[in-house]
Amino acid sequence: MTALVIAEHDNQSLKGATLNTVAAALACGGDVHVLVAGAGTAAVAQAAAQVAGVAKVIHADGASLGHGLAENIAAQVLAIAKNYSHILFPATAGGKNVAPRVAALLDVAQISDATKVISADTFERPIYAGNAIATVQSTDAIKVITVRTTGFDPAAATGGSAAVEAAAPVADSGSSSYMGSEIAASDRPELTAAKIIVSGGRAMGSNEKFMEVLTPLADKLGAALGASRAAVDAGYAPNDWQVGQTGKIVAPQLYIACGISGAIQHLAGMKDSKVIVAINKDPEAPIFSVADYGLEADLFTAVPELVSSL
């Protein structure tokens, strides 16, 4: 029984989500192999080979794989799928784009957002915005799984010495093409990998207030900035800052929620944070029910005072 992890990367570095997915694969039992598919990814393959617990890295490098087009990556996975009992993807935008294609072409049922491995064929996953946990058992010969990375502690990035095996890259499917990317540059940590997150809600009132009040706190703490869906929909923060069921799932060491009421969709995306601090002037706000520390106060007064005290 061998599991295959599909590495998340940007052709230059291995993303942290891969380490969490490796941990999930190790829990399935048996050997763990990692597929690094991209263009100019020699450094990524070497980084994957050093991950603790990885027995082999399969390195497919070619122009057809350079932009992570789902059709081509899926074809690369399918080329070697029959060798594996489990195929695991991180439940990121990239993983969720490719995994269903692989599952459909293998004619198996995908297991989505796995948060716990009970045994090689039984897994837990959240449903109803995390209000219930489903236990799912699969009898498929090849199990295709997306892994909610916040459910697993990452495997160590060093300590391994896996062999790197070259694989022929698949030809371009021709069914899609890369047109361009608009990537927001930021000096802040990536939201899903940040150890500290400062988030704002609809109570911020405007983009100007959002940045004016929360940026100094994030700067002091070296934190990433997040936002509730309501704040994003109102235009106070960009879409890629959204935390929640329809945004990004995060589990930092410290999550500071400022002016966020705590709608169930938001809680589904951050309730696994190690320490949750809520600042809200509404004593009935649902966010206080999950917060480790709650401050009933006007955030426009409390946050600047907190910044000045740090």
C-alpha cells in the first residue's frame, strides 16, 4: 500500500500545504511518494526529497506542466495512478481544481476535505460548515482525497533522504491555455501559512478605516491580514483575504478578530486556530462563543490602544 501526494508549489519552492498532506498520507500507512509536476522545478523536487517520511519523489518537468493547468496535471497523475492505493491533494485552489478530474477519470468517489485518517479506508470530514463531522469509509481500490491542511500537523521539512525519479511529462492536452496571471505582491506572510492573523469585519466601515486601524497591529505582530466575507463583499478588503467557508481555511497560532460578529461561515474557516482573540462591542456576538479571550469594546479605540501597548 503506497500513497501519492501531489505537491503544491510555484515552480520555485515547495508550499507548506504539501507538508500537511504528507502527514495525512503517512497516517494512511505504507510508503509515501510525492509527485512534483511543473517546469524548472529541480529545486522543488530536492526540497520534497528532504521531507521526513517521503520514500520517493517523482519529478515530471516540462513546459506543459509549467502553469499548473488542471487538465495536464490530472493527466500526469493518471499516468502513474495505478501504482497507488491513495492519491492525496491539499485542499487548496489548485488541489480542488485537479482532484475531481482525477477521481472522475478513475471512476471513484472523491473524499473531500479530510481532517482525520481513522484507518487506511476510513476518514473524517466536516459537513454543514463544520457543525457535524462525517465518518466516510471508501471501498474504492484507489482513494482520491483532498486534505484540509489545518487538520494535520505538517511533516518535518528536513530529515528525509528520498530518491528523486524522473518521469516523462505528459503532452499538452490543448483543451486549455495559460493567458496570464495577476498576483498581488505582499511582504506579509501568506494567509494560509501565517502564524498570526489579524482579521476585520463589516464593522470596519470602509477600506480606509480597515487599513488605518488594522495595518499597524499586523505590522507590530508580523501578522497576515484577513477579512470576513461581509468585509470583502463591501469592498473593505481584497477577495484573497477572505477567511471562511467560501474563503480560506486557516489555523494560525493566534487569530485576532476585530469587528467580526462570528457568522457560522466565518467560524468554519478559523475555529481551529490555537488562540482566538475577539474584539467586538456587541456582547451577544457569536464570535465570543469560540474566543479564548474576548474584549467587549469599540475596536476603533481598543485596537490603537493595543498597538501603543505593544
